[in-house]
Amino acid sequence: MRLLDIGFAFAVAGAVWLRWQSDGSVDVKTSYYWTMADTVICETPFQIRKAIVAMAQDDGAGIRSLACTRPGAGKRVRVVSMPATTYGPWEIQLISERGAAATMWGYADQFEADRDQ
């Protein structure tokens, strides 16, 4: 019976933590965002951290070798999917004059909500 109580306590604590993580500054009703000045997006979510380190070292070739890019500030993106936690990587599409580009990945804190949508 004690193990059941401990398991229940862990489940409640986990649910509270997940709820707390999900309530960040992310507006889940908004699907369009703008890139910020330090935005790095990659073809896979696994390369983003390495690309951010390369960006801090001003290593453009290193960023490109990781299949990543720095789109610059003010580029419009459409969020395809976002995880339950606030800071996880988002699957996005860059919006250009010609339409939506290929699907890329970037960290949530590198985008700001498009309030006009």
C-alpha cells in the first residue's frame, strides 16, 4: 500500500511539473511567429545546440555543415508542432515571398509571437 501512495505522489508531482513547464510565454493559439536576431534553425532538432555554439563562435561554415541556417531577425515562421514543455524545439516553416519553405527546427525562445494574426 505504501508503494501505491509513493507512486501516486510521484504522478501528481510530475503532472504539476509538466503543467508548470507548459505555462511559459508560449501562446499555443498562435501559429505564426517572427524570428529573433539570434535565431538558428536546423533540418533536424539534434543539431541546434551545436549550431548555437558555432554561432557564438561566429563560425558560418560550422553552422552550414550542420545543415543549419541563421535567417536573421523578422522572418515570419509558421509553427508546425511544439512539444509539451516550453523550451523544447519547435518544428517550423519559414515563410517567404514564394510561400512556405521546408520544415526546420528551432528552440522556442528564438521566436516571438506574431500579434497581428
